[in-house]
Amino acid sequence: MGEIMRELFNMDMKNYKEKIETSFSRPSVRGIYIKDNKLGMIYSNKYDYYKFPGGGIDNNESFEDALVREIQEEAGLVIDPVSIKEWGHVLVKERGSEEDLFIQDNYYYFYDILSSNAYRNLDNYEKEEGYELRFVSSQIALDTNMNHDHLGYSDKTQLLREINAINLLIKEGYIK
């Protein structure tokens, strides 16, 4: 699953060198959970932004297994595996922190949950940012990501990706 997912949008930041000597590609999964017209999103207490839970796909890991693992680690939610449904793919190209070009394939999925009290296993940077699951309206998530300062947060591409995804969810009628 995932390799032939429909394209939602592409983001080529064009902030990398024309002559690319080094590149890094990282496929990732992002989860969309909607309940009572609110999105289940990860909030960063340190930088004041919202993102869809998810992360990188490990070697020899299926897209679905990565989604189940990442949602539990970040959000403490146990996904109902039979509920997983593809939404679409977002390709991001930008200058990497250590390489000339960073390519990230983001695969977005809808899901339902079996439980909301699973053990969270946050990475150190996620702990430092104070990751917290919040159920928020699309307007709160959009307003926060578009209009707040983010206190020195450097990954503006992630903010833009999530803004575009939320706007597309609204446009396609998944959420108001």
C-alpha cells in the first residue's frame, strides 16, 4: 500500500543547490483521525504548532505497520488496522540539514482507534517539544500554524505541508 497513492500536492521549496552532490530520501506516514469534526493532532508546547502524528518508515516495515507504530508512539492511540484508508501522497523537496537535497514522501492515511490510552514512546526531541495529542478544529490548527510566532521553530516546510493538508481536507469535505 502507498506506492501508487494519489498525489495530493507537491512542495518543491527550491532552496537547494542546482548541482546536487548529496541527497537523502525518507518515506513517512501521517495519520488523520477525525472525531466530532475535530482533528486529532500533535501539538508542540515548545514551538506552538500542530502536526498530524506520524513519522519515518523503518526498513522492512509496511506503511500500515509504520502508521500503527508512529500513532501509538506519538499520540498514545491504538489504531484499528482494518480502518486504515489511504488519502494521498505529498512529495516535499528541500535543502537538507546535512545534505544538498532532502526528499520526503509523506503518505497520509485515515484511521479509527481501538484505544486512546496506549504507552507513548517519544523521541528525545519530541519530549523536548512537549508533544501532546489534542483534538482541535481545523480553524484552530490553521490559525496556530499560520499566524503564531512558533518561537524559533525552523521547520517552516512542515507547517506549510500541514496547512495545505488541512485546507485540502476542508475542500474535499472531510472536515469543516
